[in-house]
Amino acid sequence: MPLSIYIHIPFCLKKCVYCDFASSALDAVPSDEYSECVTGEMRLVSESLQLSEKRVGRIYFGGVTPSLLSAENIGWMIDEARALFDVAPDAEITLEVNPKTADERKLREFKSVGVNRLSIGAQSFDDDLLHSLGRAHNSREAVEVYEAARAAGFDNISVDIMFGIPGESEKALMDDLKALTDLAPEHISAYSLTVEEGTPLNALVNSGKVVMPSEDTLADMFSAVEKYLRERGYKHYEISNYARPDKESVHNLNYWHYGNYIGFGAAAHSLLRGENAARWSNTPDREEYMRNVIDGLLPEVSREWLEKPQQQNEFLIMGLRMLDGIKIDRLTAEFAMSENDISAKFAPLIEQGLLEKSITSLKLTKKGVLLLNDVLLELI
């Protein structure tokens, strides 16, 4: 698959209680300076890795709140990527949008510089739940930014929603799903809220002030989300993702198919496979990142060389998130696994009813989807 480019924007309006991303809520965002550093890093990476001949099929602006930047900032980075890499003319270029940070005018400007797909972080359409999550926007603003995106001419929109929020009732979840599908986005990401170390939510849970839903409740919610969206024409193609026909996230498909990607910006990660397969990451410290790039230094702080067994495990862990599963011919071609190797490795999971194997593929059963973590732990 073609190379993916990911660009991490570490700025936000305010930190949500569940967020463990490398991010800063600043009164004055250094948009121009940071954008110039990202383009500077692109030049350094292109020279050091000689990647200009690599085909790039998608560019993704993510992390925290990329829509805080101006269209001019986003345009600089897209133009530099096109100048340094072989970006496909029809490349998917996605921008994550916080409902509080964009209106129709700004969205039209994003579209004019090359953005052709939006990912809107609604998370919920219930104001009480949004408040409990620490989100800066309300439900009305989430709907308004979606409608503004349509008015601006976007025909490929993804909307994020969360479930498993403390205090969320079954009715609240169904109301959220109805509000979401009434908008009719092309793509939906539906995530279970997780408690990450070091976050305010983690402290609240540890103190007993917040009680998270039980695993059984989360499983019921997951099944309710899957059923509701499937009945309304959305294909469940990855554990947390649903799409209309041919509207899957091409950028994320590259991750799940264990493809190559280069990350730019503070805290960004990269993976290049091949003879000298490696993964590396940038410093999460924004100021250190910018100083390094200004000084002509790569902002890399860690690098790991990947041997074949590790690549195989990572390929399995990522690929089994796909509902269509893993192609057997990739296991044999890329990792030299024989039929006996495959049978020996996966027989216990197949016997437990967590995986099913056909002539062409290996995939999770319905039970396996609900017990994904157990499956992955057995493969590690």
C-alpha cells in the first residue's frame, strides 16, 4: 500500500478529562512557527531517508485539535508534502475538527487548500455527558459544524462518538445514535471510553468519585451500537469503525494492514518496514521539538529495529482488528508461515470459538470481537 503521512497538531482549547495525548491548551497558539517546523522536519526526513520516490496515498492531520490552525497553515504543510513526496493527485487528506473551532467560512478555506475529508469529534450529543467529559463544545455546536461542513462542500465526513461514559443510560446511548445517524455521515468511529494513566479521569476513578461501567455493560453497549449502525447501512469494518460503501478511512486502513507511515510533529510516530524495518518517535515536548528542527536536527527520541517475529506479531495484532480479518497469503508470503505453523499458532483460539479460519482468511468470530483483548494477549 502507498505510504501514509500523519501530522500531529498538539494544541487544544482545553484538556478533556480522559485525554492522555501530548497536548497544550494555550492562550496564544504558535501556529505559524509550529507549521514552519513541521515543513522543516519534512525536508529533514526526506533528505535523510530519501523518500521522495515513495508514493503517498493519504495525509492525516490529527492529534488534538488541528482545526485550531488556519487554512494557510494547513495549506503550507500540504504543499510541502506534495513538493517533497510523490503524493497521489487523489490522495485522501483528512483534518480532525473540534466543533468549537470551525465555521462554514473556515471549512471552505480548508477545502480550498486541499483537505477533502473531515473527522468531527462530536463524542456525544448529550450536553450533560459532554460536560462530564470536559469537552469545550455543546451538542448544538456539533450539529452546526457538521451542517457547515456540508454547506462548505465536503462529501466525505466522519463523526466520532463515545460510549461507556459514566452515568450514560441505555436511552442516552440510543438518543446519541439517532442524532448521529440523522446527520448521515459517510463514516462513524464509535469508541468505548477508556481510562488512561495520568489523566484527571483516572484520578477520579481511583478516588471512587467516578465509577466506570462494568465489562458486561460495555459489551452490551458495543453490541447495541453495532446492531443499530448495521441496520442503518453502515458496514462494521474495524472494531471501532463503521462506513458507508467505499467510505472506509484509507489512512487508518493503512495502519490496520500494517503499512508504512511517516509521522511529523511533536509526539508523532513512524514505521517503515522492509529489510531494515524500524519504528521511531519524536519528542513529545513541543518546545524541544521546535528547537531541534530549527537547529537542523531530527526530533527523534527513540528508535526500535523490528525483527521478523515482532513484525509478525504486530501484523496479527493490527490485522485482527479488521472484521474481514487477515489474508492467509500475506502470512505465507511475508512471514513464511506454513499451513502447519498457522494451525499450531491459532488452533487454541479457534477451538475456543474466538477465531475462524477459511481457505483465504483468518478472522474474529462475534465472540472474538467482544473478547478482542483476550485474543490479542494470547498472540503476544
